Amino acid sequence: MGIPVVATNTGGIPDLVEDGRTACSCLRSHPAELARAVMRMLSEPLLRDRCITQGKGKASEYDGTRMIAQTEAAYRRC
């Protein structure tokens, strides 16, 4: 979508984002750290652009059609 992401490291999110590459991440339940991550994303245009570009690439790995095809292929191999 072209939106820079700031996320907390909880649940499956660490599997999806890489801090400083596809998003800015921080620990959950740390509001000050979350605020710093948001301010970093807002104040660093190069970081923001990199995260948008790399994030789009990472998100494309989770395309529903592609994931279904890969799952079907895995079942066929079994």
C-alpha cells in the first residue's frame, strides 16, 4: 500500500517485519519506545522510503493466491 509501518514485537509480527528494513519495530507495552519509533519513521525520509519499498516486497510474499498454490504444491509432494 506504500504506507510505512511501525509495529510492536509481539505475536507473529517479528516474522513479518525487520527493524530498519521493512518497518520500525519496538517492544510492546513500551509507549515511549513506540513514540520514538514513530518519530524516527516521520523524521528519516531515507528510512521511510526503504521501509516502504522493502515492506512491499515482503508483503508480496504473503499474497493469498501464491500461498494457496504453495500449500497445494506441498500437499502434492506429500
